[in-house]
Amino acid sequence: HPHRGTNRDDDDDDDPAAADGLPRSNSWYVANTDWTEAESDADLRLRQRQLRGRKREIESRIRLMRNMEGRSAENVGVIVSTEGMELAPTSRALYAENVRNVCIIFTDIVGFSKISLELSPIKVMNMLQDLFNRFDNLCDVHGVMKLETIGDAYLCATNLLEDDDGDEDVVRDAAIRALGMAKDMICEARNAIIPYHDKSGRSFDDCTLQIRVGIHVGDITCGVLGQRVPKFTTCGTAVNMAARMEQTSKPSMIRATQDFHDLVGDAERNWSEKQSISLKNMGTVETYLLDPINSSKNYVIGGCGRSRSVSDSFLSIQCD
């Protein structure tokens, strides 16, 4: 048991109950308990004031992140700057909340392991930079929040840190934006060149990337974690489900859960027939596939039919 400070234990002025001759309240004992034997009361109070000050500064940064708009908000939201702050080690998240109806998009590059083995490290990094820059620009176009990149994977979302108040139309709009983003990501990936060269040094400009995409909508937990480089992080079953949709998707296709499919509704009519897939620890899940390349002539949301994304001659190019 932590020992109680003797210098305050005899002072009844801090607790009205004790002043009336009644047993002391639990809140009094909490407030008057010395939890560190090595520190004096003055040192402990100073440390607590410092921690409260740091907490207020972190909270102000979170408010800034939530209030800013555009690309700057994205940059502030993903990595929380701690310049000028020295954060004390803590077992609690710097910021956390639960968010409902978030549309999560996962992508990764088809055959990335093989590609990375055949290219120099700098070429791999330049290739990823080109691809992710394209995706970052699409985030601005569709109003999507970039979350993070993990190797060749790109994670983004809609309706996260947005004020939807549970409005169904707002959530559906977020889903439509997410689907438009996913379709254009597939198209832009097919514009990103794999920097292959033959023995004479000639480049193969017709070798381009393909990605797989997974989408789900659900409730997540998000927050800022870490002491050295605090970072905005998302987690929860919905995030895992989106990742599973990506893992079971096909090249240049989008796999979505039935929840997401039903939310989009008749705004997209080119889905495949419903498919049941078995996922480890998740059971059987009803899903739908969408092929933005072959359905681009009839696209409703985004798609490769736009001349700015992919030309007609480019659509036929495949690089095995």
C-alpha cells in the first residue's frame, strides 16, 4: 500500500467530513496519498503541474488537427509535432476516441516483393514516392484523409474526424467519396512506371504497377500514440476487415464488404455477384468485387474512363 503523508494527515480543513467528526472520504485519501516514496510533496506537485501543462498543449494540437482543412490538416493529423516539448513516459494514450461509420481503404502493390528484389533500393523508393504522391493528390480531389503508409501499403479513410452527427446522407457521401478514391487509385497505379531496364540500359516504359484495394465501413478507435514520435493511429475490427478485403482482392480490383456495398447503394451498379469468403478469426463474410478498368465505360463514381487518368491505348498494357 502507498504510504500517506503525515504532514497532511492531521489537517482536517481539507475534508469537511473529517471536520464534522465523520470518517474521511475516499477522495480525500486519494488527494492526500503520497504515491512516490522517493519524491517530496513539493516535487510531486511540480511534476503533476508539468504533466498537466504538457497534456493541455497536446490537446491544443489535437484541436488544431481537427479544425484545420486541406492538405495542411492531413499533415498535422498524421504526425503530431513535439518540437519544444519533452514528454514524460506515460502508459496512457496522448489522445483517443471512438469514431463511428468510418470508411477505410487499404491498398498494396501486386508482386511488390518480386519487384523490389529486381530493383536497386533507390529505384524502389523513387517508385513508391511517385505512386504515393499520386495517391496524396487524389486525397485532395476526393476529400479523403491519408492515415499512413506501411511498406508498399497505403491506408486512408473518409468520415474520420468529420462531423457527421450520425446523418445517413453524410455517411453515404463519405462512402461514395471513398469508392471514387479507390477507383482512381487503381487507375493512377497503372500510370506509375516500374523502372525496369534491359542489359543495354533501355527502360521498359510499358511496365506499370497494379494494386489491390479493400474497403470496409465500421467503427474504429483512433488516437495519438508514442513518446518519441507521437503518431495518429487507427485500430479496431473495422480496420482489420478492410485489410482482409485488400488481401483477398484481385489485381486492379476492389473488394468491399456487404456493409460498404449496401451503403453506396445504386450509386455504383458495376459490382460483381455477391461472394462469400472465409476469413480466419472472422468467419464467413459477404463481399463484392468491382473492376474499375473493364467497367470504366459505365462508371458512375470515378473510374479509368477519365482521360486525365488513363488513356485508351494504355488500358491494354500489361506487364507480367
